[in-house]
Amino acid sequence: MPPGERYNKIRTGCLAFRGDQGRFAMEVILTGTEIHVLRGILETDIMNLEKGASGAESPKALGELKEKVKVLKSIAEKLPVELATV
């Protein structure tokens, strides 16, 4: 790790079981640079999926694309606010 490089902890999910579907806690430790890159990837994928949703031919495909967008936005919201420099 380069001197002065900060690590940020990202906590996602929670340990809760509903029926046979469970959500598991996950902790990922990322550097500022990794957060910046991940945010860029998520934003690009969200934009591309939203474009695809506008041209979806079937209701099922549209629903699947909207669900993916929702999940990716949820992940992006859990990322810490970016620091001034990366």
C-alpha cells in the first residue's frame, strides 16, 4: 500500500433470512482509487442498462433490466463519497 493511501470499509447487506432466501453481510476494504474505478464502472453499466431498457422489446426483458439497474444503483449508493484526489 502506498504511503498515505487510505482504506475505506464498505459494509453491504445484512444477515437476515426470509424463507429460503437469505441476505449475507459482506465487508470489502477498498482504496480510494479502487472506489473511484468501481463507481465509474457502476455508473457506465447503469447508463448502458437504462439505454437498453428503453429499447427492450418484451415486458420480461424490461423488468430484468430495471431490476439490474436497481441493484447496481443500490451498490453505488453504498460506496463512500469520493475524496478530493484519487
